[in-house]
Amino acid sequence: MPRAPAEARARFLASGADEALPIIDAHHHFFDLDRNRHPWLQGERLASFRYGDYGAICRNFLPEDYLAAASGHLVVGSVLMEGEWDPADPIGEMAWATEVAQATGRPDAAIGQIWLDREDVGAVIAAYRGMELVKSVRHKPAATSRAEHHPRYAAKGSMRDPRWRDGYAMLGQAGLHFDLQTPWWHLDEAAELAADMPQTLIILNHAGLPADRSAEGLRAWRAALDRLARQPNVVAKISGIGVPGQAWTLELQQPVVDGVIAAFGVERCAFASNYPVDGLCAPFGTIFEVFKAATRRFAPEQRLALFHDNAARWYGVGP
């Protein structure tokens, strides 16, 4: 078992050694395909997926698999992200996750599936309020391609859809955060959402999905990120930043890590594995080895914030 967080913190601050750095993995998944229904993993294959062929993850991935994958890193806590469970039963996944947590000690917090523009949004929120494990929710808003996007984009199910926003407004009253996964060209819409409803913390997933690593692509991504970061109730997870066909290296990922931290500051960023999905790009160990290498210029207290403290605060993990 990992050292207690207080001991781990003290040991890292004394040594500064990468292997002593305590981690709260702010975004990963568990799948039990023998028991539960995840349509996208069980025959209803997605027509397109950002990492290409995802057949390798169409299998069970449970706490024992996670612990094996994470060996070599001091993971002292983790946050389960909803895994595209059967949309007819959004509450079911979090009920199951609660059972898993009680039996195994993982996860320490969870992000539940929700459909903000559905009739059951109030009932789902009420159920989550009664689940200690659930701290946040996710509903991927409607999005379009970069080429087709325009400044007035307001499709049904988007962040400008009045019905979607009505559901979103209920989160602040319930004390739930919102995990946002959307391509970076939709971040101006997210900034409007954050400004209009400042009581809700928005946790940007996967750094805004900077898939285009050309100089122009990174410039446009970074400008959108900077605009979003002006909203004080928005924070960011550095995760899910694999690029199909390219090795997960420091050279590839340093510009993304630097861009997110420059936009949001050390106190508003956290690292996460997105495992097992990002296992399509690299092993867990490689993912975190690169994240650690990318942050060695920071003071130990700052690295603790990035790898542990910020996620602990957002998701209520730890004492």
C-alpha cells in the first residue's frame, strides 16, 4: 500500500525525488464488461475514435489491473471518470463504482455520467447528491469540426443550447463540479458558460484536446486556452494528450504541458493518466515519467500541487 499522504508529502519535500512524488490520478476508468454495459466497448463500435483502433481496451479493467499498470509510481489516490456506461442508466455506474470503492479502496472520488438536456437531469443530480463518492459530472456537449465551427455556434445539445444550460444551472445548486470534454475551438463557449454561472467549477478535460501539433495548431489552441483561463472558476487536467502514430515523448508533450501551466498557473492544473484509454498511446509508467520530466524545473511544493494537491482539493480526496 502507498505511504500515508502526510508521510509521502514529507518524504518528497525532503528528497525531491521523482519516485517519491505522491500522485492523485485525476482521471481514469474502470470497466467490468462481464457485469456492466458499456456499448462502445461491447460491439457498438464508434465510427471514429481519436486514437484510431481501440480494440485493445475492449476488455475488463479493474482495480487490480490499475494497480499493476501504475506500479513504479506512488499513486496515493485516484478519481474515476464515467466510462460511457449505458446512457439509459447513468446512475448505475456510480452505484457500481461505490461498491468497488468500498471493496477495494479505489477509486477515492468519481465523476458521474449525466445528460443535462434530458428530462431526468434533476433525478440524476438528486441521486448523485446522495453518493459521497460523486464530486463532479460529465456530459460532452455537442461539438463540430474545426473547419465547420463558427463564432455563433449554438447547436442543440451545445453549451449555448438553452435546455442544456438549464440543466447545467442545477449543478451549482447541488454543489457538483462539471468536467468538460470538448475540442479547444469550443472553449470560447465554455468561457461564456463559466462567466454566466460562476458558482460551478469547470474542470477542463484533456487540456482541450490539442491534437494538431503544428505550430499554427498549437498557437490557436494556446490562444483559446488563454481566453478560457481568464475565468477563475475554470481549472485544467493535463491528460488524454496522445497523438496517433507518435510516441509519447517529452519532446512531443512538453509544449502541451507548458502551455496549460502557463495559461492556468500551477495552482489550477493537475495531471491524470486517462488509463486505460491512453494505454493505446503509451504504458502508464511512460505517461507519468514524461509528466514528471516535464515539470522538474518547478519547486517541490509546485510539483506537489500539480500531481497531488490540486486534484485532492477539486475532488475532495484525502483528510
